[in-house]
Amino acid sequence: DKSAYVAAKHGIVGLTKVTALELATTGVTANAICPGWVLTPLVQKQIDARAAAEKISTEQATRELLGEKEPSLQFTTPEQLGAMAVFFCSAAAANVRGQAWANDGGWTAQ
């Protein structure tokens, strides 16, 4: 059941937008970073479970998992997400407000 998970994600985007609007004249910005698959322990458990259930290698399970959603077939890295956060804290992003920025290997472009 993913309804609670999806509701939470939509809530984050909504909260980001309203916060950005309420703080628009203060110099404080609010934006959301929306990653695709990041290789976390939780995702690794999903890969391992898939490999065991389908009797395939973890490499094959990883390719299948990524192939279902992420056209790049690559995990988004914590370093990539951190670089986005640094950008949002920089002067270059001073007028970026209320945006949901995807870093997802093309997932949302489909």
C-alpha cells in the first residue's frame, strides 16, 4: 500500500510551495529536491528480495528495478543531491522559489 507514501510526497511539494509564497519577501527560499532511486539500505533490501524471489543475481535485480522507472539505469547519488542542495543555498538560486526539482535519471520525463 503506497497511498500514505504518495500522500506524504505530494504534501512535501505542497508545503514547499506555500512556504515559498509565505516567505517570498523575506529572502528565505523553499524548494524541494525529488530524487529517483538512491541506493540506500532500504532499496538494497528491495533488490535483494527481488533477486531471491526471482532467483536472479543482484546485478540483474538492480537492472530490472532501475529499468522499470529510471531511463538512465543509474542510481541518483547522495553527492548529486548534496550538490543540488548547495546550489539552492547559493546566490545563484536566490530567486528560485517553490519548485520541485527532479534528480531522477529521466523518471518524471516519461
